[in-house]
Amino acid sequence: MLYSCTHMATMGVKGLMLVVVVAIHIGRLCEVVCACCLVPEQPTNLQGEAISPTSIQLTWDEPRGRRDDETDMSVDSYELYYNDSHLRQNVRVTISPPVNSYRLDDLTPDTVYHIRVSARSAARGESASTPTIQVRTPDYGS
């Protein structure tokens, strides 16, 4: 028997990011993924450029997700994570779509920053993050 996401929720199936239901139907093995439980796909093509000794400009492409009646993979926010090679402070910034760029300011000159971005759906959770990129801010006078 196949269950809808709504039916599964009424049965107490909650808090799962991915639910796979395996059913045997007339001798064939069928796999059904409960799409309402999927997190958004991760953003792609994260790029960064140091535009001054204290600023980095970032851009990324929105996730390639489906939007239909069964699966709304919309993104409610992007989570930007970064840290620097000196202080190793971890910082998280929440960015609202449709923006898919961000400028990091008040950075330390001549420092390598490690940066990644993920997509978040309020109802479905956070995606995997992009691969981490490294961007070095130039020193003053460079």
C-alpha cells in the first residue's frame, strides 16, 4: 500500500528528511520517495572575489529544484557560512531570496576566508552546502 505524505504525517511519521517506502505491487518492487519530506537541493556555482582588503563579493546559482503540485522545493532562505584563517571564528548569515549574492564587509586584510552556502526551506530543513571555496582578501596597498 502506498501512503501520501499527509497520511504518513497523521500516522506519526514526523521529523524525517527523507522517507522511502518500499512496496511490492503485483510482483514488481517499487520504490516511492515521499517528496514532501525532501530538503531543497543545494545551491551551485558559488564564486567569490575580494573587491577590497576588507570585502568579498559572493554569488551563487539557485538550487535546481522542482516546483509542482506534489513537490514545492522553494527556498525560504540561504545560509551563508564563513570563517577566517586567523581567528577561526565561524559566522552564519541568513539571506532571503530572490537574492543570490552577498557582500561580506568588515573583513581582515590579507586573510583567507572559507565560505559555503546552503538553501533552507522552513518546512523541510537545510540542504547540503556548496563545496567550500577559499578567498583571500588583499593586504592594504596591494
